[in-house]
Amino acid sequence: MMKQKQMHLLALLIPLLIGAAAQAGSITNYYDDFEGTVNGANLNGRTVPEGTLTANWFSKRSIQTTGSAAKIVDGSAAPSNASLKFTPEAGKVYTLSADLNNISTANFDTIWLGFRDTNNGKAAFSTRTATAARVFRKADGNYTIQTEGSAGIVTASGAGTMKVVLDTTKPEWTITTYWNGEIASDTNTCTKNPTISHAGFGFSEGGGAGEPRQFNSTVDNFSLTVIPKPATVGLVTAP
């Protein structure tokens, strides 16, 4: 009986130990918590303060800083997106993460997080490209987390931590989205690997092409990390 209990305990601990080891091996490419920024300042041109990569934010004037976050403030650009230069390499696992707070009560107003092939602040993010995910408000007052090929999961709040995991360790890349540590979509296998030149976030109406109808939703603790050793891939049950 004691041996059975030890084996059961070991089975519970192994995923936690492996996950911790993989996270310990991750490298931060970009991190911006927007702390110390000027309230009302344009995000465009801000240098990302931490990480192994160096870049400035490219965004429309409708995205400003608050001193502790980035915020959509008006509809002067439709949609309003912010991007950093980034090109993934094969054989690695990238995790794009941010704390999103969608406070809009307008149906389908959206916050996006993902990878894209442009830094054009007006070019739409889209779930159809399989490289972005979103949190948007539904007519029933709940919020949905959605990526391509997935009906999404429903949450009562538009506030949470989203992680979009890009796995380039196989010939066909995959995208998996997590919300508050739980998987939020089926893993999407790319039949054609996407062209990616930037990573970032954005605010829009549901389709991704127009401005949101309400403002003041925020993004905080934006980060892009990489696990450079393929040996850790497949051992992590959650990012």
C-alpha cells in the first residue's frame, strides 16, 4: 500500500517538476509592464524596457499608457493595434502573454493578442490567420476566448491572463491558447506555416477591422518568451 501511495504521489509531481524545469529554461525576449509611463502618453515609439531583443512599440495614437498599463482611449484609428518586431525561428517554443482587461459592455468589442505579418497599426488581427486569439463580449454579457477553429470557452469576466503558444519544433507549426492557465482552444496545426514579422496586441470590434464602440480596456504585463531547447518540448502540460 505504501508503494502504491508513493507511485501515485510521484505521478502527480512529475508534471509539476517537468513544467518548472521547462519554465526555468525559458528566455524573455520582450517584457513591458508599462510601469512608470506617463499617463496619457502615446505608446508609439516607447522602447521595451526588458528582454534580450530591442525594439520600439509601433502603434496608433489611440493607444496610450496609464502609468501602469496600455489603454485604448478613442476611435482615431480603426482598428488600434500595437506591434513589436519579431521573427520566430524553427525548433523553438514561443509564449506570448499579457494580462487583458476587456471592460466593454458593447457586443463583440475585442482585445487581441498574437503574431502577425505587419506592423501596420490599422491592419486587422484575425483568428483566420491562426496566429492570434481574442477575448470579446457576447450579447449575453459573458466573454468568450477564441482562436481559429475553436468555438472558444466562455468566461464571466473579460479580465485574465492570455497566453498564445507558438510551437515551431515540428514541420507544421502549432498554435495553442490558454486563459488563466487553462487551455482555451484546440491546438491549431498550421497546414501552411504563417509568415510572422511582429508580435503584439490590439483593440477592435469583433471582426477585427473596425474600432471598438467603447474604450478604456487595458493590456498589461506584455511578454514574449522562448524555450530554445527542443528537448523540453512535449514535456510541458501548460505554459
